[in-house]
Amino acid sequence: MSQRFPSPIGGTPMAHDFAPSILFAALYGVLALLGIYRLTQRRTRSVLVFSSLAFVIERVVIWSLRAKQAHTPAEATSRGLTVYWQISFGVGYLAAHERLLAFLRCLAVSTTRGAPAPAPEAHELAAVPAYGAAASPALGKDPVHDAPAARRWWCAEKGCGPEGPEPQVDDAPRRKKYRDIFGLVALVGLAPVIMGPIAGNMYKDAETDASKVPTVRALRYATAAVALLLLQIFHVLCIWLVMTVPRINRHAVALLFVVATILQLIPTYHLVIVGNWTTSLTSTAVGSMNTGGEKAAFYVLQALPELVANSVLLIVNSKSMFHTGNWGDRSKDPKPKRSENEAQPQEAAPVA
């Protein structure tokens, strides 16, 4: 009787996988061009865009290799490629979760900065009396409540004073709290990133060594469960920030929430299929992950969510929408620069 071992995530590329593999490679290729364009533009360039581009290029490579293997049956049992599929599809999608967390952190931290709120466009406030000005005796209108909708919204959201929007007060303690919370979540995120590659490296050995099967199976379950938990925590963070931080960009948070929901399909799918067994990488029995229905589920519940999530994160201008700057949010605030007067040593007073 053949040795049973866990079925491979994504199955083994066969002839019917050639067309979808070429399609995904081409779509990621287009996305890579967009990422390169983002990096060439100063207003969109950031290290987080580079991170997105790196993942997209890796996906171009993996789908190209799967297209090649689909027409090369001799490579179906290649140890290197099998391990690569299992590691990349097992935890690769978590790279998008890391960027989501970084974007949400930047949004939260940006609400604690002491810089003045951006002024409204000139045409929005044109012909609108300044706050505190006398109402028109002829019309009897209040300068704020009867102002155009643009100014009423601005005053409600940003706060208006005699000279317009009030500057935001710097809140270093709250900034540190956000960084501590997001740092802790990022630390938990290391668990699946460590367990996934271990399970992937052991996978090929489990094909012939029954003693390694329970370990591989347990690690795959743990990786998917922790990944799902991380995305649930991300949802909680989004809701918490929207409910407690008035100044946060709710549209940006909502976008991140939706992307995380899309990514959540992948670990949920993994929890369902990692319990499947097979006796051969090329088996087409039910549960082998090589049947037509199982391959379709893989493309719809893993490949497509990855593509959609990463497309959204590259299509939007993440630098302006999430206030990432060039480097994202750093762990500590930079030291304030000394003024010229402070930098120059004071001359000693002449002795009388």
C-alpha cells in the first residue's frame, strides 16, 4: 500500500493548468509595470510600493514556472519546485497582510502629528465670510451655518477658529501606544512566517517518511489558523480606529478592511483543504488537489484573492492615501533638528 501524505496546496501543475498559469503570469506582469511606474514617480514612490512590487515579480516567476511544468511532466515530482509551491502558496499571501498592517499603522500615527491640518481649496472658501464676522444685515445669515457645504464640512471635521482650521496638537503618548500595538501584532505575524517554510521544507520528505506526516499536517493547520487570526485582529483594529479616532481617513480604513476580507478567503480555504490526503503528487483521485474542481477552487479561493488584493494596493496612491511617506512609519520619532541659534556657541560676555 502506498504511503499517504498531505495533498499539496494548489496540486501539481498538469496540462490543464497551462492556460490559467499563463493568464496569472500575464496579469501579474501588467501589475509589475504599474509598480515600476509607481517607483519612478516621486509622488507615489515609497518602500512599501517596492515591497508590493517584489511580491508581484515573485508571482510572475511562480506562475511562469507552473506554466512550464504543466508542459513538462518530468518535473512533476521535482523536489525543489514542490517545496517552492508549498512555501509560496502556504504563506506568500501574508506579505499583503504585512503591508496592510503598515498602511493602517501609518494612518493611525498620522492622526497624532502636530502639523496643521491641510487648508481647504481656495475655491471652496471663496466668498465665505471668516468665522466671527458679522452676519449680513440685509440677509441675516450666519457666516458658518449658512456657508456652502464645503466650509460647513471643514468646520465640523477639522474645527474652525477666527483664522480658519485649528492646528492639530501633537500627541506623542498616543503615537507610542499605536506603535506598540501594531508592533505586537507584527510580532505575532512572525509565527506563520516561520511555521510555513518549515512545513514546506518538510513536505517532500513526508511523501516517503511517515514519521514526518503528523508534523507537516500540524504545522499547516497552525499556519492557516494563525493567519486567519491575524486578519481577524486586523479587522478589529480597523473598527477600533474608526470608532475612536475622529480625524482618521475612514475611506482609507474601509479600503484596507475590504482588502483584508478578500485575503481572509485564503487561510479559510487552507483550513478546509490541508486535511486532504494523497498517495502521489500526480494522483487525480478526489482529495489529491488535482481534480478539475479542486484546481478551480484553488484558482478562485487562493490565486484570485491574491491578485485582487495586491492589485488594489498598487492601483491606489498608497503614499498619499495612507500617509506613508518614503519609508512608512518608523519605530521612533526622529530627533528634532537644532536651530542655527542653538547650534552656534554663545560668545562669552566681556569681563568688566
